[in-house]
Amino acid sequence: MPVHTVKDVNDLDTKVPPHLQHVSISNLKLTSDCLHRSVKGKVVQKGPVVSCRQREYLLKAVIQGEDPQQRSASQHASINVIFFGTLAKDFSQSVSQGDIILLAGFTISKSPSEQTDKLHPCHLEMSGPDACVHVCPSAGSSSSGSTTSEPKYTYIPLSELKPRSIVNVYGVVTFFKQPFPTKGTDYCSTLKITDQSNAKVGCTIFSEKLEDHPKIFRVGDIIRLHRVKAQMFNGSMTLLTTLGWSTITFDGMIDSPVEPRTSSRTFHFDEADKHTVEALRQWAASQSLLTSESTVPLSSVQPKMYFDLTCQLLSKACMDSRCILLKVWDGTECGHSLLNVAAAPDALEGESTCFQDQQNMTANILVYDNHLEVARMLQPGMFLRLYNLHAVPQTPPGQPPDVPQHLVFHLHGGTSYGRGLRSIPSDSPDLQSLKRVLESHAEKQAAEAEVNDGTLLDVWYTPPETVGEADTEDFYTVQTCDHSLQQVSLAHVKTSIPPVVCHVQARVKSYQPQKLYQCLKLFCPQCKTVKDVPDDESIAQVFEEALRSSNQPCSEHWAVTSSADSHQLDRTVTMHMSCDMVLDNTHLQMIFLQGKPDAHTLQHFTVQFTQKPFTRLLLIYKTGGLFFIGVTLDEMCIISGSHKNLVPVCSGEDRRMRLLDLSAPFLFCGDKRYYGCEHCSQSSFVDPVVSGVDVWDEQNVAKALGVQLMQYMLLLQFELEDETGTLDALLWEDAERFFNVSSAETSANQELQDRVQNIMDRIHPSGSSMAERPWLALCLSVYTVEENGRTQVCYQITNTETRGNL
């Protein structure tokens, strides 16, 4: 152990190693030889052990030279000493303030705090294997259980603070802000305190850990600060945390237990501290610094007011990256209707709030921005205090403007007016009356549990869950999600706050489009464009325009060319192949064919491709992709009936190969047609990358040509109805699941198109009345979209499948 204890101060001179030569503190200089030197002095200040990035532990102390004449003759008789590593921990455990110590194995460095603490211009650093401490305990600390006649810490009245001094203070909190993140790695909290001297001082506290900040619950709390620096800022005295600072807070109510609030495991607190706290409580009460009601109950909240709320957290949910929902109550019934903000069941953490909802006792609080980190750490069941909470009146979604507004609560971003939130220990004196109220409601809830299970809310309006399932061979729908949700009415859905998921049963009153082929759309996943699939007449016009403007043969540096004569029509058909593919000797290749083949020419291709010199080209043709210049839509459809990956192209005056206008398909693959997005595609034949591809599908073809491939999708709008009203819902993202089809396959498969039609005929039989239409079990997602600067609530059918006999 590098700290050695001796019983008598004389032993420091007689029992230390004889090779150590004593040097006085005032004679120490940066150039002094530290080898075999020792320094002796009295510990006049000792800080706590703290962690630092560079080394594991650190402790700072101040020692003063023992010779009185030396102290009077020099202002440099006291010096800072920094202990590192395990030596810092040993020193903290073995040495007390007032002990006499002898140091050896130190190094000397320039002191960075000389101008502020007015101590020696150098400081000593104790680290490494040669550093050791010899200590002689003072009379006050020599025996366990004894106490000194003087207090261990000296506390300065706030009116006597001197700039650039390190002090210990007590005070009554008159204003505070909860910790908030700085631009660096620390959190910052600010407060104002006062004491019997009537001086008012601001405090700024920095710490990397939230738990190290003072645990202040309300104005009037008592705070103790150790090792803080006083300095002038904007003409006012301010306290700022320094190395080794610490804090403890106490409840400010008279007669409440004097129990320290701190995250530190070790701290000094004796009878003198207790008397100081009680004296400050009495003084604060006489000055009316502590209000009898620090928070406002829900029963007294009015619209648009800002207030502090003490409550219990029932459940919470993350709404998005910048908002967390807290559902809380304080056992009182609000005089105004409270808005129910619904959340996705898989996002909700905590217990059901059905009982509190029915009593108008659930406050839905939306927490934003810098308060999210604290909100994420909260657990259901905790007691909270929220500061500067805003009661916002809001019309329920889907309701007309003349409907009475409901209250929802916002904890806005920022720290103005002390805005923030924190958890309160369950044994806090402030919570005793609140806990009694909540316990009485819990007993009432238990008594009503048998009849009030939350399912009676919509009992008059919700169809029975077995409707449509009596005959499992008949047509019905099922919800395929994992949500454990109670079935609600459409009216309930329209009052929910997005985003939320609901389970309903409803009939289809009407749907759009009536012509089902119009429900097939093209969707760009990049720019989110949705457009109709062009009809054949529009596509044919694009082909005809290309025929009129594409008469010159192509000439591309990256392609080799071969041609064959068509004797019947006296025409030459030119074919182009990628040089890279020829060199790779791969069988999956892309061929560029130039000419205007009609039905006779197509028949001639079949004959010529079975004869030399077309034997190799036949292999390429049957397995690869073809690029055609100068063909009609009908001709392209004939060829694509027996071959895949056909790309219609044209040539310009510069004889460069180009794609047709992207309002037409850029790729024919059997009966399927693929389209490119006109906004996101950057088509270029300058040097297409066509090597290294094993399978030429629509994705690889689009990538090689610089085309943003559009996806097929099904899009319908249902007007749903139950006994409580109607609601318009889209069937879009989960439409393939609903119909059990692939949109891309449906575009070219008559059987799948018939399936969609049959399902719609079962959902909405032609000429049927509402009573004759089946009830559908549906999962509805409620969400918002921004359009022209306005927020709109939308509903979409998700996680639902149709089953049974079609």
C-alpha cells in the first residue's frame, strides 16, 4: 500500500527512508530536482475521488507548510497535489483533512489554477510506482468515533461570496431547470438559490451523468453544494461546478424527514448539517418561498393554461423519433373532456387505461425534443412531476368544428420557465396524499372489474365477432396481425389520434374504381409517383412515332454487328451484340436488332435462325435479350409471346440507340410489360454495363439501361359502414395480401384478374342491399399525410386476408 501511517508527527522525520531530503513548499520550482526529495505539510483541503478519461481515478488536495514563519513570509506556502490511480483511492480512505503528510516520488508541473486559487504556481502530481505518502493522523481523526470541535466543512453565506473562490454553500431553491444536453458531452442544469443573508445567486451545474445533477422537485427545496467556484457573470455572483464538486438536496417542507437526496454512495452529513437544513426550512417558510400547492391537479386544469403536474405513469408509447406519449393520472376528474391519443399496441408499454378513460381521468401527454431521453427511462408505475405542461384544446380527428374541443397536454421542447419532467421517489412526502387517492380508486376499480372489462364501450355499436364465420366454407376475412386489440366501432376509430391501429367489423357501402382494371397502378419506390397503367392505344402511338423518326441504322462502339437479308421483303435485319459478352463467351447476352419486321419477316427469322451463319446467333436469340428498332406494338407482342427480355428502341439523327418514350414499356417479357419512371430514370446507351450478369430479369435489365423500374400495385378505396357511421379507407400496401395475388402477375394473368373481380363481387354483390353484404373483420391503420401544407388523417386496410369459397 503506497500510504504509510505513523503514530507521531516526529516519526515522519525519523521513520521515513533516510535517502529522502526534505524541501519546503515555498522553495519548489519547475526546475527543482524531484529525485530523492520529500515535501511535508498539513492537509487543509481534500476533494473526493473522481473518474476521468485519461486515468481511472483522480483526487485533488491542498497541503500547507508546517512552519508558521514560512507561511507568513511567503504566499506560496500552500500547494495543490493531484493523486492518480489507486493512490487516489488509498489517500481518500487513509487521510483526513488536518492530517500531516510527507510526500515522495512526486513530479512538478505548472498549476493551471494559480490565478484563481492564489496558491503555489506549481502543483505536485503523485502517480507511478515510486509515489508514496506517509501520514500522521491529527488528534481529531486518530480514534474512531471521536468528533472534532470544528465542523468538517465551512459554509459561506451567499452574501459573502468572493469572485474566484472555491466554496461550500447551503441555499433555498427559488428557481430551477431540469438538466438538458449541451453541445458537448455534458448535461447542464441551472438554478437560483437564496439564504438568510437575502442574497440571490445563480448556479450552473455541468455533469456527464444525469443522476449526478441535484434532485430538485420543487421551489423551496434545500440544496447543499460542495467545491463550487464563485465568479461574476453579467454583474451578478454565480456559482459554477469545478473538479470534485458534489451536491445534496432536501425537501423544503417543515417537519418532513431530513433525508438527503443524492446519487453518491458516500457523503458527509452530521447533526450540524441537519440543524442547517431545519433553520433554512423555518426561514423559507417565514419568507413564503415554499407554496402550499406546488402543482395543479387535473380537476383544476383549464384550456391553454401552463401548469406543473404531479401524477403516476400508467403507460407510454414511442409515437415517432421526436415524440413519446405518456398516459398519466392523479386520481382527479378533469372538468373538460380529455382527448384519447391511441398508440399501436406493439408500441404501448404498461397497463390498460380503460378504467381511467371512462372516468375522464387519463391525461395524454405528448413529450417532445430534449425531454425524450428522460421520458425513455420512465417505467409504468413511476410517479412523475412535469413542469410547465401545456393544456392544448383540440378538435377530435374526423369531427366537425362545432364539436366541443378536448384537452391534450404537450411538454414542448426547450427549458423556458423551467420546462421539463422527472421521476419522484415513491416515499417522497409530496406523494402521500396522491397515493391515498390513487389507492381508493384502485379499490373501486377492483370492485367493478367483473362487469367493467373495457368491452362495454362500443357494445351497442359493434357487430358480433362471429358474423361471417358461421360457415367457414363461405367467404370471410381474417386479421393476420399480432395485435391483441378489442374490436371498436368506426366512430371510435375516427376519434383516435394517429398513428394507431384498430380492429373493426364493417360492410362495404361502395368502392372505387368501379372498373377494376383501373385499380392496377404503377408506383415508383423512389419518388413515390403513382400513375395509371397506359392502355394499348396510347402505347401504340408511341411506337408509331418511333417508326416515323427512326430510319437510320445504329452505330455503337460497344457493339459488334451482324446482318441477314430478308429476300421476301428485300430488307436487311441488323443485329448488335455487346463486345463484352462476346469476349466473355457467355450464353446470356443482349442482342440489338435493327429493322422493321412484319409477320412475314418474323416467319423468315425462324427459318434463317436454323441455318448457318445464324447457328450461334440462334442460341443467343433464344436465351438472351433483344433490342428492336422500328417495330410496332403488335409486332412486339408477337415476338414477346415466345421470347423474353425484348427492349424496343429507336435511333436518332446521330445514329445513337435510345429507349422509346417511357410512357410506353421499356421491357417486354413474355406477356408482362415493365415500365420506367419518367422522373427518376437516367437512361443512357453510352456504355451499358452488361457483363457479369447470371440471370437477366427485369431488375438487371433496368439497372443496365439506367431505368428506375416502376412497380405494379393495386389501389382501391372502400367506403366502410357500421351502425355508428361511415369511413373511407384505402386498400393499398396490403392489397396483394388481401386478394392473395401478385400485382405484377395480375397485370398479365386473366385468372388472377378474375379472382380480384370475384372477391369484389362477394364483398359488394351487384344490386345488393347493405343487409345482404357480408361483415368484414378488418385491421385499420390510422395515420397522417402532409398535402399542400395541411395535415390530413387517412385510414388504410392492412393485415387482412380474404378466405373461403370464391
